[in-house]
Amino acid sequence: MENYKETIETLNDLVEINNDRIRGYEKAIKDTGDENPELKQLFVNHIAESQKFKIELGTEVEVLGKDIENHTTTSGKLHRTWMQLKEAFTGHSTKSILEECEFGEDAIIKAYETAIEDDHTPAYIREILSEHLGFLQEAHDEVKSLRDSVE
């Protein structure tokens, strides 16, 4: 039973981190404005991706007999507050938006890697997380490439 409890906590933490990712990309969409519809579409796609991940993670939490926790993490809230302060000084350049998106992708990748490496994570959950991680790494690489291409 203890392993189930730890697995549920891990899954709920990943749901929260996906919520952070969604909020981060919603903010990126708002900050991008109407100048770059392709970039906004990329952000929308990443939001949809995290919503899908949340459903998959939530289903596993419910199978284990608990309710999904559906809020954001404190660190995510603190990061968004920092971003608001930073914007006051630097504005909403495409490069700065992409830098923050990359920072968020780094954070979610690290969380997934930690969950996969946890001895208490069952093998079938590791498979789900590894699949998510592949998509997250692709998203990170795409955002990084875009960031590197912007002056």
C-alpha cells in the first residue's frame, strides 16, 4: 500500500507540473500577441499535449483509488511571479518568451526523469512516463532551436 501512496503522490506531482506547463504556455501566448501566429500555434499544441498527459496521469491515479489533484505547484507560481517582474524590465521579446518556455521544459523533463528513476514507480507507469518524456524532449528541442534562431 505504501508504494501505491508514493506512486499516487508522484503522479499528482506530475499533474501539477503539467498544470504549470499549461499556465506557462498560456502566458507565452498572451505575451506573444498577434505578431507570430505560428509560434502561438506551437504553444497551443504544447498546451494540448500537457492536457493529454494530465488525463493519462489522472486515469492512473483514479485506478489506484485516489482523486487527481488539479492545481499548480508553488515553484511554478513563484516562477510566474518572477517572470512578471522580469517583464517589467525586459518586455516581451520573442527570445525572452522562448527562453522562459525552454526553462519550463527543462523543469518538466527533470521531474519526469526523477519519477522514472524512482524505485517505487511501477514498470507500467514508467512506460507511460517514458512516452511522455519523449514528447517533452522533442518540445524542448524545438523551443531551444527556435530560441537559438531568434536574435
